[in-house]
Amino acid sequence: MQKIPQKIIHTRYLRHRKKFPHVWCPGCSNGIVLGAIMRAVDELKFKRSNTAMVSGIGCSSRMPVYVDFNTLHSLHGRAIAYATGIKMFKPEMDVMVVTGDGDATAIGGNHFIHAARRNIDLTVILINNNIYGMTGGQYSPTTPTGDIATTTPYGNIDPVFDICELAMGAGATFVARTTAYHALEAQSFIKQALEHKGFSLVEIISACPVIYGKLNKKGDAPAMMNAMKKNSISLKAWEKLPEDKLKGKIKRGILRNEDRPEYTDEYAKLVQKVQGGK
Amino acid sequence: MHQYKKLNDVEKHKEGTIIRTDDSPVKMEVEYTDVKTEGDYKKSPVYIFHDWCVKCGICVAFCPTGVLARKPDGSPYVKNPEKCTHCETCDRLCPNFAITGAKKK
Ligand SMILES: Cc1ncc(C[n+]2csc(CCOP(=O)(O)OP(=O)(O)O)c2C)c(N)n1
Ligand code: SF4
Ligand code: SF4
Ligand code: SF4
């Protein structure tokens, strides 16, 4: 036992004395993503009082409990709706949403596409672990076809959602995808997404070794992370490879980064117009 | 041991509010905490917070230079301290904030 200095990042942004150690299972990628977010926020020197983190319900959605920002742990699937409320009321605030694949694309699918359509300035960090982790392993819209979940004991017959394509189709102006293994890249994408004005999505493919990994015999956490390393291809390499080599691989990179009028700006303009420029 | 403070009412209130006004992390920046570490941490290139470590093995698996190794119970320890390049890979990939390979200042 000895006194050692705590990491600065812990003491600056986390509720490290009150809420740690966290409840996520050993090897769960959620903690890695939390670290990447903290580092990105630290790089941007965001003020804690001007930053909000909002989530719904799920393992990933427990994240706001651990950070010392303004936080809101809301209803399953409704994180983006609550975040929209905060952003409309305080447009100067940096609002991020942390959500799971089930939370954002199953029960919350409608909020997700319409926030993207409006291009409201939210940063959605979507932790995609291919399953409903918190409730014990039901299949989600991103469970790969053929994989086992507790509700698909003989294999899943549903085709999967490509979340980034969904967001782009709906009109999101910043869309990126990476994996928990590529933590440095995740940090950089999150940073760019936070800086971007408009709806931004960062999808982070992550490992749930305890439920999804166990049901599908994917091995322990290091094995699942090695698989992410092997099965993902950066955008640059992707464009050069022939089609047969891309099957079943994860495309990593910034898939879209463009500008379009932002919702709270447009709203402010409308208010000004209606009030006759007063 | 870490001092896990009980939430008092003031803190509870602070956590629940949406709008925070207190923005003074400066005082908190360097805190000294009693942590179970093995050996002399001053000589070790990496700190491991055993209170928070869940023995998942990620840091050991991905340290690029093989500084870390696992004990029979799965917990990581510094085997080859001289090989550490302070790349902070262990730091970034640890899901439990339980290890830091950052260079000492
Ligand atoms: C309205 C409502 N329906 C269902 C639930 C039960 N429920 C809690 S978490 C969850 C799934 C979470 O899955 P996901 O969003 O993928 O997050 P993960 O736990 O995998 O990180 C469900 C269905 C709930 N809490 N509220
Ligand atoms: S059930 Fe899966 S997603 Fe949830 S904490 Fe455990 S490993 Fe992580
Ligand atoms: S800082 Fe890098 S080299 Fe040093 S122990 Fe961690 S991963 Fe290994
Ligand atoms: S990655 Fe972190 S939690 Fe896992 S064994 Fe290493 S120090 Fe422990």
C-alpha cells in the first residue's frame, strides 16, 4: 500500500471517488470507449459545466453515471429526444449522446433518423456490441445473420442494419466508424465529431465478451479485440481492394463530413424573423 | 484503499442537476490515493491500480513490447520494465482505468 498520484484524466472528468470501479463486465469495451471520450474532451478543453452527456438504457448507456459533466440517464431509446431538448434550450452547450445498438436503432430508431434529418448539433457515440447486453442477450438489429442470441437459439435469420449507411441515408452530416481496438482512432473521430457542427455519429464496434462472445464462442476479450483488428479495413485500403476481399469486413473511417444548415441555427433565425428582427 | 465516500445530500443534488455551475477542477487535479501496488512504483514504468483491475488480460495481450505478463490468477504485472516505451497502449485499452504507462513528469 502506498500513495500514488491518480491519473489527471480521472480526477478531471470522472466521478472517480463516488462511482468507481464501474459495473461493466471484465473485458467489456464500454470502458475503453469511455476512456476515448475523456481523452477527446480533454484535448478539446471542454468545460464540464458546458458539456452534457445523455443516454438511454443499456450497458453502454450507463456511461453518464461515471462522468462529471451535466448528465442525464434517460429512458430506453429516448436519449436523442432528451438531448434535442437540451440543445434547443441551450444551443451553446456541447451535447453528446452515448447509446447502444438496441437503444439507438431498435426502440430509438425513429429519434435517431429524425435527429439526423434535422441535422441538429448532437454528437452520437453509438457503441455497437451486436446484442442487447443489459437484458441478457436478445438479438438486436445489428446481430449478424446466423449468430446466436437468447431469442434466436437456432441462429438469427434477420439481415443486419448498417448503422452508418442508415445515418447517411437519413441525412447525418458527420459519420464515422471505428472499433474499440482502435482506441486512438476512436479518440480522434470523437474529437472531430464533437467539433463538427451538425448531427454527427461515431459508431464504435465493440466487444461484449460475457454475453455475445460467450453465446457465439468468440473467445475472451483479447481474442474479440484481435478479431476487430483482423476484420476491419480502413477507408483508404477499402477503396483499393477487390470486392471479394471485402465480404464480412468492417469499414473503418470517416465516411461523411459535410456542411448543411444546422437546426438550432435555423430555429434562431426563424424566431428572429417572426419577431421582426427585434 | 480508495476512499469510497458515501454520497451526501449535496453531492447527490449536484449529480442530479442538469445545469452545473461549479467548474473548478484545478484543486482536484493531482490527488494522492492509497492504492495497492506491488514493488516500488517509483521504479516501475507502469502503475497498476489493483483495486480497479478485473484481470481481463487486455493490457498484457496488446502491449507491443511485452512489458507485461500475467500471474496464474490472471492479474497483470510488470515483467520487463526496461522494455517500456511509454506508448500508453495499455492505458488506452484498459477498460477499467486500472493501468497507466504514461511517462512520469
Ligand atoms: C421501454 C423499455 N423497453 C425495454 C427495456 C428493457 N431493456 C433495457 S436495456 C435493453 C437493451 C439494451 O441494449 P443495447 O441498447 O444494445 O445496449 P447494450 O446493453 O448492449 O450496451 C432493453 C431491451 C426498457 N428498459 N425500457
Ligand atoms: S453484458 Fe456485455 S455489454 Fe454489458 S457490461 Fe457485460 S460485457 Fe459489457
Ligand atoms: S506503455 Fe506501452 S510499452 Fe509500456 S507497458 Fe504500456 S503498452 Fe507496454
Ligand atoms: S487491461 Fe486493465 S483491467 Fe484488464 S488486466 Fe490490464 S490493468 Fe487489469
